[in-house]
Amino acid sequence: MGTNCHNFRISSEFGAGCSIIFPDLYFLLLDEITFPIMKLSDVILITVVLLISNCGAKEKTSGPAPASNANRGPRAVAIDGYVVRYDTIENIINATGSLIAYEAVDIRPERAGKLVKLDFQESSFVRSGTLLAKIDDSELIAQRNRLSINLDLAEKEVARGKELLAIQGISQEEIDRLVNRVEEIKAEQTILDVQIEKSRITAPFSGILGLRQMSRGAYATPSDVIVELRQISPIKLEFDVPERYLVKVKKGQELEFTIVGSERLFKARVYAIDTQISPTTRTFKVRATSENRDNLLKPGQFAKVTLVTGVDNRAMLVPTDAVIPILDGKQVYVLNKGRAIARPVQTGNREASRVQITEGLQTGDTVVVSGLLSLSDGTAVSLSNLVEPQNAEE
């Protein structure tokens, strides 16, 4: 029996577009197998079932599409805000510096010679005038003894000359020569006395000795350092300050500083201000003195300095989290009619949790302090909480 293969579409009254495609295999089965066996009613029933299935699927896919999210407005970002107001802040200059000795000197011999005495202990305290070392002066003492003998003889010659001058047995010129010889010997004695005194090496002021650099018996010259002497009580603090603070730093101002390895807070007082600005760093040097009775502070130590130059009772302070660094400065987001508006600002002094705004804000502005990573200029926001101001010590 011949086979007819068809792709056949049937439309029914179940609805427009409700159709079913019968493949060739379906009609093949009907022609050769099913049709002779199955009744006509069974064939119609199968056809109707297939039709209804196809129409149901069509209705599901052709139903109205859900509303797109694009039609909805942008969701507002929940943020916390802070209302800007006047507050009190100390005008603080933060700087770094170093401790230096109040007085410092390298102990050197004033004349060359053999070191015959070193009478000190390293790292010990000595008072002004204490004998530290001595250069061999035996030759100088011998020369002075010889001059003493010559002086005695010269003075006797002057006495005899005056007796002869009384009887005109000698001229006045000869007397003058004898007197001059006496004065010459005395001058030579004075020179030797100075050289002998230079053989004694003493402490020029009270202080603490460093480490010994030479040993007894060594030949020392004025270029050799025997030991270092430093006065560290009181001690000096030297630090650099930016030139914009030049008019704010005054003599007599008190400051605080810390050193590495200690949590103790030390105090000092400004006593000197440099008269020139460094052209390379645009800073000027300031020196202060600090009591160091327990000798905890040592020359060369690094110090972090905090200098209070005054108090500002009309400072606008905001939380540090509200200030965002940008390429050309800093900015904050200000709440304006439900949107976050970016506004550039200038900052001043800082505290632990707050920063001073010197330009860009007014009292009453509400700045955004949370959700900043989700914001851009003009983002819709909703204020969920107002942050209360914090004290400086918090």
C-alpha cells in the first residue's frame, strides 16, 4: 500500500491561533496501522486532546508579560546623616622632631702629648671642672723650674745694679736692661704655666660622659676625641613646622610630645624660633626645652609633637567618615531634596573621630556619613538616622 507523508496543520474553533502540526509519521501510522484497527471516534478523540494541549501551551506563552523593572523608579539608598553645627576645637599643630642635648662637646686635648691619666668612668655623671684626663707635662715643669732659677738670678742683678747706680757705678741704661730681663723671664714662666694648665683636661660643664675613645698611654693630638660630654637635663626638642603656622607659634607656648617605646606624655616649652624659612621644605625650625630629671630622654630620639596654638569656638566639625579623598582634593555628600549632592570642601584640624571643615559647608547642612560607596552625585537617598556629635575625647 502506498504511503502518503504530510505536514498537516489543523485549525479549530478553540480559539484563533490554536493549531497543531501533525508530522508525516502520524499519518503514516494512521494509514497503515491505526486506521484499520482504531475506530473513527478514537482518532477524533486523540486529535482533540492534542489540539487542547497545544492551545494551552500557546495561551501560557502568549499571555501578558510581567511588568518590567525598568518601568519602576530607582530605589533610594538608605543613609545616615549628620547636621553641621558650630563646635569648639583646639588649633593643633602636629609635627615630628628629634631630641638634642642642651649642651654637647667632644673632649679633646689642647696640646699634643702622651695621655698619662684617664680619670673617669664611661656613661657617668661629672660636674663642671672635674679632671678627666692629663697629658704628660714633666718637660714643661722642668722648663719652668729652670726659669725660676733664672728669675731669681735676674732679680739679684737688678738689686746690685740699683746699688751701683746710687754711686754712679753703672748707667741707667744697664739698669733698664736688667729689669727687662726680669720681665722677660716672668713672661716665659706665664707661657709655660698656660701649657701646663692645658695638659689638664677637665669637664667644661656638668653632664653625662659617653664612651671612651682613647686609652691611657696613647699619643693624643688636638684632633683626637677622648670622650663625649652631654648635658641632657634639661634637654632640647627641635622640630620643623610648616610656614603657614609661622604667625601662630610663639615663645613660651607649651607643647606635648611622645617618644618611641614609651606611652608617657612629656611636656616642653618653646624657647626659640628660627628666623628663616627653608626654601626646600618650606618649614622653619622650633626649639623647646623639657625637664629630664630622671634622664629617660636621650639625644637623638624621635619625637611626635603636639602644639596647641589656640581654641576656635566656631569650628564646623563633621565625622571623619563623611570626608572622601578625591583626585583634586576632598568632598562630602550633602543631602538636598532627597538626593546626595557632591560638594568639594577644605579641611583643617583633626581629632580622633572628627575633622574641621574650613570651606564648602554651612551650619545646618546635612552631610551623609554612611553608604558612601553606593553614592554618586545626584543619587536618590532616604535619611534613616541622624548621627549625634561626638566629643573629642571619644
